[in-house]
Amino acid sequence: MADGKEIEKTNSASADGGQQVIPLDEEDKTAQEDQFVGATLELNDSNKNAADQPKVAFAGPGGDQSNTRTSTTSNDLQQHDDAGPGLSRNRPGSVIGSRSTSSTSSRTSMRPNFIKSDVVAKTFFSYKGQNFETALQECRNQVKPDLDGKILGEWLLAEIDHWNMEKEKVVLLTENSVLVFKYNFITQTLYEFRRVMLHGIDTIAIGDFKYPDYSIMPDRQHGGVQLRWNKGSEPTFGQRWNPWCTDIPWLTFAHHPVLYNPKENETTTYNVDEFYESLLQAISKAYEEKRPGEKITVVEGPILINSYANIATIVHNDSGMGFFRDRNGISF
């Protein structure tokens, strides 16, 4: 638990959880779609027998009462550390040498015929040399052990904001929170980060991204994961139409583009599926401690992105403006 001073600074990290957007060059500041109706994940004790494990019923196309999966325990993850359906952990040439801590079959769809060659992958500054490890060292320094607990995993993912713009983010998962960092890999500068307490998250959605029926935006043709702590309520008009708003009550992630390099398509670091699996385990434990007897909703189905006709977004995403890259000698 944070001390009195910490509680005064965070405010929104209350009993119901919270979110912070923290610029690093000034005092800490508290940040203040159609909702799917999903089934619930009953929190479990990892020491129970497998037969006693609660079920997770997923809502979505083809989902019904019989479509259930048993919750995975930490023991299960240890038993499957070296192999998993469809995932080979031998990645010749991979820049990331670490092995996955858990093996999962792919849940989110990937863009068809979308391949990043070695030449293209190396234009990402996060992929050059030790840049990513340097970023992790600085991000780890922002973790508060008394508040966040131990670090459970580290990822480099693409965040999709409420204006449908993709941005490169470093994501740390701890025992009590998710921390999302905006880091400039060119100047090696940490701009700001968000802290979302796990016990404040009420819904996790996983599935393909979908635009509204009358949207003229080109189909994304891939999926991702969304964390929500809005308890079914929608953002205000001012929040939704402010592209710089930092208190939207959800986070949306997809695979990092480097995952589409054949050498890296099994690499945990860029894989949002691996983040999802680790997140489920961490939230289960957080609920046991902070919200015993309550349940978190897990939804499997289309994730709505409310974007109808935004030319700026199309240009931003198609040109990769949200990623720090070498663009033929011009770096931004």
C-alpha cells in the first residue's frame, strides 16, 4: 500500500483502482464503444486441483454456454514453458534472445500478407542495438515496489488510442499494475507514463478490431487486446473528441510491427497474445487480494473502434508516424 503522501498524489488509485498519466518533467498528475456483455472469470486459488478450477465463458461469434476454457495456473505455465501449440521458441536470427515465460497458441489475428523484412525492421530504433534494453532500464526505475510489486513481464507493443492512432509503447506488467511508457528511442528520453492498477480493471476484451457499420475507414484485418475500467460507462463528448485526452478509461494494444518480421514472429517481446496471457494471471491474483469474491469480465469478440472518416489517422498509421524510425536519413 502507498503511504499517505502517495495516496494524496494518486487520488484515482483508490479502492476501485485507478489510472495515472505521469509527465516526468513536472509533478505527478492524476488523470482522470459499445460495451460487450461478456461472461465472467471467477477468480481462483492457484493451489486448487485442476478439476476445481473455474471456467471462463467467452462471449462473441460462436460463443455459448458450452464454450468455456479452464483458467490457467502458474503451475500450468511452468509445465508448458518450453513448448506450446503452434509456437516454436527456436528463433534463428532473433534480436531478442530471451525465451518466452509462457507458450500460447495465437488468439489475435495477424494482418494477412504483411511482412516486415530485415531492412524494414532495422528502421525501427527500438530494434537497433541495445536501445530496447536501455529503455527498459529507465522504465524499470519508475516502478515503485511498495505500490506496483514485482515486475512480471516487459513488452514493446502498439497502442491504439481513442482516435485510432497507433503509437509505440513500452509496457511493464507488475503484480499490482500495468505501466505504459511513451519513450523516444531516438533521443533515449522517457516522456511520460501511465499507471493502471490491476484491481481497477473490470473488463478484458480480445478479438479483431472492427469499425462502425457506416465507417469508411479501411479494415484493419487484425486483432488485439483491450483493458477497460469504465464499468460500462462511455467517455464524455469532450474526452472522445479531444485527441490529446489522457483519461480515456481503456487501453488498446496490438502486436508491434516488428513481430511481422519472420525472425521475430514467435518473439514474446512484440506479441500481444503473450501479454494477454500474463495479464489474466496477474489480474486473478490482484482480485484475490483486493476484491475477493468479485469477478472480472473476459470478452472474446470484435473490439469496436469508433472511427468513421479520419484522413489524418489513415496518413498517421500508414506512414508509421507513431513509431520512432529511420526514414532514409531523417529520424522521427
